[in-house]
Amino acid sequence: MPEPPMLELRGIRAGYGRLPVLFDVDLTVGAGEWLTVVGANGAGRSTLLKTILGVTNVSAGEVVFGGQRITHLATYDRIARGIAMVPEGRRIFPNLSVKENLRTGANTIAKREVAGQLERVHEVFPILGSRSGQRAGSLSGGEQQMLAVGRALMSRPQLLLVDELSLGLAPLVVATLTAALQTLCAEGLAVIVVDEVHVHSTTASASRRLVLEKGRFVSNPAAEAQRLTAVL
Amino acid sequence: MTAATMKRPAVIGAVLAAVTAVWLFTAPQYWLFTATTGLTLGISTLGLLVLVGWAREVSLAQAGLTATAIYLCGFAMRSGAGWHWPYLASAAFGVGVVVALSLLVSLSTAKLSGIYIIILTLALQITIEKTFFSDITLVQTDPDHTIHRPALFGVHLTSDRAYFLFALAVLVLGMVFLARLRASRFGRGLILAGTDRQAAAAVGVSPWRAKISAFALAGVFAGLAGVVTAPLYPTPPSYISYLSINSLVYLAIPVLAGFRSLVAVAVVAMVFSVAPQAFEHLHISPLLLGAIGLLSGTLTGPTGVSGLVLAWLHSRRARRPADEDRDAAAVDLRDPSGGDDASRRERHARALAVLEAYLPERSDAREVLVASDVSIAFGGLQALADVSLTVPTRKLVGLIGPNGAGKSTLFDILNGLRQPDSGSVLLFGQDVSQAPPWNRAALGLSRTFQSSRVNLDLTVGENLMAGAYLMIPGSVAEAVAGLPRAKAGERRAGEAARAVAELLDVAGDWDEFVRNLDFGAQRRVEIGRSLLSGPRLLLLDEPAAGLDAAEAAALFALVRRLEQDLGLTVLLVEHYVKAVLENCDLIYVLARGRIIAAGSAAEIAADPEVRAVYLGEDYQPRTEERVDA
Amino acid sequence: MLALQFHTQLVGPALVLGVAAAGLYGLLAVSLVLTYRVSRTIGFVHGGIAIFAAHFYWWLTYDSGVRGRWNPSAGQGRVGQWPGLLVVVAAGAVIGLLYGLTVTGKRMGNWPRLNLTVYSLAWLLGMVAVTQTVIEPQSTRIPSIFGKRVYRIFGGVITIHQVATLLILLGVIAVLAFVLLRTQTGVNIRAVADDVEASRFVGVPLTRVGAGVYAFSAGLSAFAGALVTATVGMLVPELLTVFLRALTVCVLGGLASFSLALLGCVLLGVGEACLTAGVFGPMSIGRQEVVLMTALFGLVLLINRLRPIKVLEVETL
């Protein structure tokens, strides 16, 4: 058996307040793998990512990353260990410049490494380099998404969580983003993208696809591919 | 208010009355004064309860306003430098000025963010300190011109006991008034506006009017407290208990007591007055009590200490095992044919009949809603560009498209929550492009939201009844006095609410707090609330979000039935494409701010651009007969 | 009664006085805008810290320990003036740090803004309550830490206290500008001001940033509270008036803009000076207050009329 999976979720039950959103969720992701999780609005997609990142509390189950239990570890520490997130709706900081936005993602790495990471992000998304001093709020939707991804990459993650990669973006821009992510995957980055059901461009690049329905993974993902568009 | 919730305060009230009567005839004089002060504090903070507890606005001027009424009323009553008016006229003057000041503050900042109003009330308090409190003629008097206790309706209030009873009577009357208000559509509307302005606007309540009314009410009660205090002492009291820091103590009382209970406010006010005196050796400053009150209030939430007590009592009542019944209810919802439960179908049929009688007849225009060339841009993004949409009467229209396409923004514009940069909206043939949401609701438009906007601290029944604001006739006076027109309206609305609860399968949870229900039930409560506003057109924003495929199908079946049996027109946003394609008569597809396709289900499913952008190239619609209820 | 006169010869001195007086308001304004930007709630706690600082400073540097008597000359209290000031600012910063830690913790981070505002008011009330229970307020002013020199400029008389306060304010602004624009901490602070939730998602150390901002702002407020004892004194109603004025001018920029708040401070200082100096004719204190408040709020409402609300907002405070 090859090396243990990078991320493991075991029997996760999580949610807000008294009622859970995720029930008994098991998941494994290995290095270099691209996993797409699709589901309807309200099925628990964002909650799944937030649980991995530590923003949402877990009431039962375990989150294991790199062989270590991180179930109750704070978000900041999880980012320091190599998990990063691109939030839903991009959520870049509109009043900061592009470069400053990138720097907000670099809080968990050493100061002397920041310049090097900036270089690397500029290699992946050259447009960010050319617009380095520009106010982020004035970027186009696609550029903002690239900035959001670049910001997440600044912390040198091993696992990247992406919430709705293609929200409101033109197909061409989505293609650029997925190409960039695929290159990174080939270099060892694990990627989990969650998206709504009908967006096929991102799921096409996935090595694996899961369906989330009302807080649970549907048991037979292969057969789901057929049932999916029919049911929904 | 149900019988159960009305009984409790009545019992407490009776007990308190008995204790008070005994104490009244045995207590020394300074205790009578302290207790009377406690009563006036209670009157003033009842007004603050309406503002802070119901309308969720903060005022830092209540102490100053109370003092204003004390000094002005006292001045008007006095001979010498004063005007020597009779008590009632002086009282009216005092209350009038205080209400005018409250209105001045609220009218100027009603539409602005809350930070302005809170700072303006602090400014009002400090201005009062620098004007009224610095005026010698108001705050002092010479021994020849003291204030005499008045005689009201033939009763002389010269004795301290009699005055105590007078103050108590005013407090009790105030509580009764507020209890009646709370049980009427005005109280419910105020509370809804405090919880969620957008939901209130969608149901027909103007949040600005609600805010201004709340401030006016707070002013009335501050004025009443002041004019009851004025004749208590022969000379005006020192202003040292009415400074800005004391306004914070006033604020602590309803915050600590919680918004659900009027009695709790009176009790806490009495405690705040009596404790520093009773425990004099401990040097308990009222400021310290206030700080503890504010702190506890933030920790317990809006329901306050009384909420904790009520919740504890509520949990001790015998309850049916929750999960079993919920599963049973879910099964019912998914199986509209009723199975062996013929009585259930009969109940549903009756509920539909009640609801149909409740909903008003509106103009039968051929096109209920027409949006023309609506465009809006914000944050540097063109959110909608030249969107045109027509909703024909008595049809189920679907709006689909990827996330971020602008569907909720479009709903905001149709509903009136947002103004477009260009374009127009016609509702039942009338141009409503400039009309606020509550006026559109009055014309027959009702809307639900993507995230459930129900009040978690209220029961299902209370949430549903809040939707009936537009459908119950009668002014405030009629509602509070319980006159026939208002009473009949409330009864009708109550029956309709129960009918709606039956149809949406939440009837069993009528007295349950909404925060204890599962997500799907909460959404159904919100749909129910919007039905009670008497709509002819329903805008539903992702009603099936969070439900699984089977539940979503059941919900669609229900919506279809409402549309057919009640003659409603429905425009809904959904991601369950199969359900939309099966049930909707007309479908619009919105992507990146533009309508890219419009037509029947077959046309949409075959449209190449829709397939490219949303459905996917390999989409195969399954041919199934329509699921009709 | 409503007629306003205008004495031009008094304008010059009033202007000078006004700019000089703006220093104190500026310190409070900076502190309020900073915490508002990070938390989107009004920092009423700073009022409490300023009041506490005023009392504590008096108690440290002037209270001779004998009830009812205080010694007017410097250095007769428990500690000297400068060490006293340092202790007071440090104490204020510690209180701010505690407040910041509670408010930016995960549990309270999700509270609705009304709750947070009431929480802030609770601290204001609590601090006044505790302070007044332990330290008895005095109705006199304390000589300035900077001495008694006065300067005459354009016919206006300003004290070294005012000049020093103004210079300190300018220094604080310079330091703040540097930190905000050129350091990682500043980037983090501005990110939190833009979007708190996203900041958490990307790894900004929220608790550190929040607590740090509150500690710094509280230190500033404490500093202002100690300095105000020389001009206004220690009495709570007067101190709250000063706090309210600072709050009002911050609102000119919606509490989110430093430059508009500072502009407001200057306008406030000048307005106040004009009124007290009699530029508009002799006026009772009450009338001055009404005129000042009306003018300030009129300006606030005017500025906001120019920014029409296009959408019915969901959250209020």
C-alpha cells in the first residue's frame, strides 16, 4: 500500500448551532489528487470545506492531516500545516493592492520566504505580477479569482480547498484557472473543489468525483454520474 | 399569545399584588418613596423595552428624557415662576415635549445606519444636561412655591400610600397597553422589523415607520414616568440620577429582563431601585448593577433572564419524542397521495378552503409582473444587463442559472429592496419601479429569501402571524382596545395561519420555538409567513435549498397545488432543474447577468447555450409524466 | 433671541484656539476609528477607559492620600507625573487587550452587532462604576504635565499643553500611517477591516490583530483621558461630553475614515472656540451646546444625503 492519504475525514458530524449539516462523512484525499465534490445548494458543500479548515466546529468524528489528528486545531495552525482555502465568492480584500492581498496569505510562513513565494505565484498567474500595485477591488472577476487562488498558494499549501471555482466566470477564465491548478496538482498539490451540480468544466479535470446530498456522500459515485443530471 | 403564555404573567401579577398590599400598610415612609421610584423606573424602562427589546435599537437618552418630563411638568404645575397649571395639563405638556424630542431624533436618522441614531441619542442626552439641567428655574424652586400633590378624579394623592398606588396603576395600565399591542399586528410588525428589516418590508411593514413608532413609544413612557415622578416630591429632584451614565443603567433593565416579558422589566426595575437601599452597607452602586445587567444581557441573548426561565419551564413540559414525529411528518410530505390517511387529505382540503377565503381577490391582469430592461451594476461588476422577464397570471415560472448569475439580485429589484440603474417593473399593470417593498406587498407581492429569515426566538405560530400584518384591519387604538373590526381580523388571520401550518406540515409545531426545528421546517415556516400576507404573486428564492431530492419534489408538488388551487402566481429560483423542468409552465435562464433563454421546459432543455453554460452537453431530460398533487 | 451676531475680530484667535484644541479630540477619534474599522461596532469601551485613566492619573500623581485634600504642586502624589502617565497608558492598554481578546475570540466573533455594542456599553458602565467606587472624583483640574507656558499666535492664546497634545497626535498619525501602509501588521489590520471572515480563512492571526488594535487604541484613549484632566477635569458628565464630541466628528466619515474624522476634529475645535469666544455674540452654555450639536449633526446628515442608500440594509448597528 502506498503512503497514507494526506487528508482523512472519519465519521464527521458538523454544523452550526444545534442541527448538524454533515452526517457521518468519510473522505480520503492523497497527494496530487484532484477531487470534486458536487451537491445542491444547502447540501453541505461549504460546510465540508470549513470543517477541514477548522472554521466550523466538529461535534463527532476526526480530521486527520498528514497522519496527525487536527480535529480541534485552530484555523491558523491548520494553515501553517499546509491547508489553504479559496473561499466562496473570492472574498479578496478590495481596498488592498494585489500585492498586499497576496501578503495576507503569507502570515504563516517565515518573513524571508515571502519574496520567493510571491515570485512563484507570479509564475503561476503572471497577470498578478503586472497588476501588483493595483487596488484589488478594481480587478475583473476572473482576475480576482486568480488573486484569491494566488493568495491561498502563498502559504505553501499541500492541500488546496476551493469553494465554487467558476462562480460567475466566463468559460475561458475557468479554463485558465483549471489549467493552472492541474499543473500544481502534477507537482504534488492535492485539490478539493466543491461546486454546484451543473458546472461541468471543473469536474472534467477531476481525477475523482463525489456527490454530497443533504449532508451525506452518496454511496455509489460512479452510478451517480448518470443519476445525477436525471434526478436533479 | 396562547392561553398558556397569558396565564403565567397573570399568576405572577396576582402574587405580586398580594405581597404589595401587605407591605403597603406596614412599610416606613422612605421605603414607600424608594418603591415609588422603582415603579416610575419601571414605567420608563417599559418604553425602552419597546425600543431595545422589540425594535432592536439602542437609545442612550431615556434617563434624560424622563428628567425633562419631571422638570417641565413640575415647572408647569408650580406657582410663582411656573405657570400654575392643573396637573393633567402639565403632564400633557411634559409628555408632549419628550415625544417631540424623540420624534426629532428618530425622524432625522430613521433611514441611516444605527450608529447615527445611537450617537444622536447620546447627543440629545448631553444637550438636555446642558440646557434643561442647567436652567435654575426648572431644577430648583423656593420654599414658597413647592409642588403640591394633585387630586385626580376626586381622589387626593397627598398620602404617600395613595401616591404609590397611583404610580402602580399607571405602571399596570402601561403594561396592559403594551401586552395588547404585542398581541396585535402592530406589535408583531414592530418585532419583525427589529429582527429583520428586509423580511418585514417583504411582508408589508415599513421598517422606518416601525423604528419611528418605537422611539415615539419610548418617549411616551419616559414622559409618563417623568410626570408621575414630578409631584412625588415638593421640590424637583436632583438631576444626578438622570445623567448620561444613568441612561446606560436604564438600558440595562430591558436588556437583562429580555424582550418576551413585560413583568420581568418591572421586576428588574424594582430590584435596581430597591437593592442599593436595601443593601446600603454593601455600597452597591446602581451603576454596578447596570454593568452587570448589560453584561448578562449580552450573554443570555435577546430573550434575557426571563427567556432563560421560560425556556427551563418549557423544557419541563411533557413533550412528544421529537425525531419520530419529524420523520413521520417528512414521510407525509413526501407522499402527497396520503396513503391510508384520508383524514389528512380532508384536513388539507379544509385548510385550502380557509386559505382561499382568506386571500383577497386581486385584479386579474394577464401579466402579473413585467420587468423591462433591468440593469444594475455595483462593485465594478455589471450584475444584471437588460433583463426582461414576464410572469403571466396563474402560472408557475422558474428562474434557473448558475450561482452568481444574479438571480437574488433580480429578486431584490422585483421586490423593491434594491433600485436598478435602469429599467422598470410593472406589477398588476402598475409601475412600481419607485415603490418601496411594503407598498408592493400591499399590491400583492410576497417574497421569501435564500437564507431563512424567520425569528428563531419566536414560536412557529408567532412567526406565521407576523406575516398577516397587511391583512388585519384596524388602527392601533382599535387593536389595543379590542374593537370588533380588529378582533375579527385577528381571528380570521389566526384561522388562516393554522390552515397554512396544516398545509405546510408544521401544525404540530405551532408552539415550538423555530430554532428547535430542522432547516426544512424553518423554510416552510417562512413560506407560510409569506402566504399570510395575502399575496397574488409569490417570489420564492430557492425554497428547496437544503432538502434532498425527494423532499424537494414534495415541496414542488405543494407549490404546484397552491398555485392551482388558490389561483396564485409563483416565480421561483431553483437549482433542482428536474423539478423545475417538470413543474414550471415557463422557464427563464439567467447566466452572468443576462437572460440567455426563455420558454417551455422542452425548449430550455434543448437550447444549446443553456446546455453549454449550465446543464451540460450530455444532459438528457427523463420523460416522466408531471407529478400533480 | 435667535439672532446671531458675527464679530470678525474674534475669528482669528478662535481659529488658532480651535486647531490647538483639536488635538485632544483627535486622539480619541483615531482610537474610535481604528476599532470601528476592525470590529464594525462603536468603541464605547474607550469612553470608559478614558474616564478610568483620568481618575487613575489623578490618584497616582496628585492624590496625597488624605481625604478631601489634594496638593496643587507637582510631585506630591504617589508617583511623579511622567511615570504616572506611563502607568496609566499601560493600564489602559492592558484593559484594552483584555477587551480585545474577549471580542475577537471565536465565540464572540459571530455575535450580532447589537450584542457587541451592548457589550461595549457594559464595559463603559462597568469601568465608570468600579472607578468611582474606588476613587472619589474631584471637581478641579490638574495642572498640565507639560507646564504652564503660553504662546500668542494671531491674537489667540494657546497653552503648551495644547501644542504638545497636537504634536503627539501628529506623531501618532505618522506612526499609524507607517504601520498601516508599510508593515505586515498593517496589511493584516486593513484586511480585517475589509472582510473579517475572509481574513480568518486566509490565515490572518485574528486574535493577535484584534487584541493588538484594541490595546493600542485603549492606550491612546487612556493617554487622552490623562491629558484631559488638565483642560476639562475629572467629572464624568464633562468627560462623556468630550467623548461624545469625538464620537460625533468620527461619524462625519461614517466612523471608517481617519482623514474625515480628523477634519471633523478641526471643525469641532474651531466651532467650539468660536462659540465660547463669542464670535457669534454672547451665548449661554446651553445655547452653545445646541448650536454646536445642530451644526455637527446637520453636517453629518448632509454628507449622508449625498450618499443615497440604494438598498435596504439588513443589519443596523
